Amino acid sequence: MTPHSILAVSDFSPRGNNALDRAALLCAEHGATLKLVYLAYPGEAPPADAATRLAHHALQLGQRHGLRARAVSRPAFTVDDLLPEVHGADLVVWGTAPVNNLRSFFMGQPVDQLLRTARRPVLVVRREAEHAYRSLIVAVDFTQASRGLIELGFALNKSAQMELFHSVSTVNEGKLRYAEVSDRAIKAYRSECRRYAQDRMFWLTDSYDTRRNRVLSAVGHGDVARQTVVQQQNSGAELIVVGRHPSSRLSDLFFEATANRRHFR
């Protein structure tokens, strides 16, 4: 899962510049090629010198990091315009300012639209890229897809400290309360769910035996997006790695709720 080609999406905002720097760091670390593309703000024309500015960024980053970098001369106006470049990349690094209009209220941010169609890992960048990721948290659900997320985390930086986190859902507890099940039975159910999660977490971490000194684990209880962010704040992890099912609106809400937190980068 090591990226060999990285696409950086920017709108020349501070977040966009941070995304370009992060993408360049990753390319330098993995020997990957870098491609830059400009995404225009919805409803607005791009700057007249957008292509020139992007090419200048590519030249600077290539010289600074000693990598192959080039800019896409034609700006993108929609997420659909990005897809041909996205499908040719192993990793997309996203950096655009939030869109606040009626369309985004109903359809979500452009990055949400990309996640529904890209079928590629998307790294959402907010903060300055001062160094390689040193610590990250991976939200796992114990399916086979969780292994892919862990491998992706290791691919970003093999020496980073990794923490696997799972939050036990309270959805079924609400159903039991609605059915007037006793508090004692609900507590027993909660304990059983936590025991199961801890057993599965041990199975997951144990499978990475050779790197166990860098793989931590934790189990929480409650809303998965909220608890993942709380865990990230407690651990100080610099990156949250999450997955989404292509047909699940619940996973859309999970990503949106997590990505909208200020610590996600």
C-alpha cells in the first residue's frame, strides 16, 4: 500500500498550501511522484494566473524535496473534473477551505463528494506539515477492512506510533431500553460487548506481532465519531485514519462528524 503517485488538491488557501507541503513530504519519504491540481471555489472563476501559480508550486516543491512534481494546467471546477486525475493516483491529499453555501448544506463539502466516488485513500490536511506523522489513531470495526486501514497507516510512516481504537455502539442499548429491558440486563449486555471488543482487539494487535511495540489499543463506549476524536485528543495523535463503506450513509456521517473536528488533519 506504499503510495507511488500522489495527487494534491489545492485552492491556494492556507489549507491548500498545507496540503501541498504534506503531499511533498510524503512523496519525498516514499520516492513517489507528485501531481498538483487546482480546484476552483464553487461558483467562482479561478484566478487568472492559477496555472502559473500551481506550476511555480510544483517547481519549488520539486527543488526543495528532490522529487518529480508537475502541475495540471487545467483547473478543476467540480469534483467530477478531478476524477480522471484521482483514478491515476495511489493517494489523494486534500486541502481546500470549507464551502458555506446552500449546495454544501444539502450535498456536503466537496471532499465528502470525493469520498463517495474516489475509491482511493484521501488524506485531509488542515495543519502545517512540519514533519512526518509520528503518531496516529486508526478507528477499527474488526472487519477485514480494518487490516487495510492499519496497513495504510503503516504505509504513511512505518516508524509512527499507532493506536487502534474501537468504540462500542450504544444503539442496541437504546433498543433494549425502549423494550423496557432491566438496567441490570443492559449492564450485562454492555459488559459482554466490551469483552468481545477487547478480545477482538487483542486478536487484531497480536497479528502485528513484529511491530507490537508500536501498536497500542483502546476500547471506548458511545458515539464512534465523538469517542474517536476524544481518544485522539487524549493520546495526542497527529492523524486519524478512518474508513467508509461505499453504500453506507452512516459511514458518511462518521467521516463528516470526525473530519469537522478541528484536530483532524
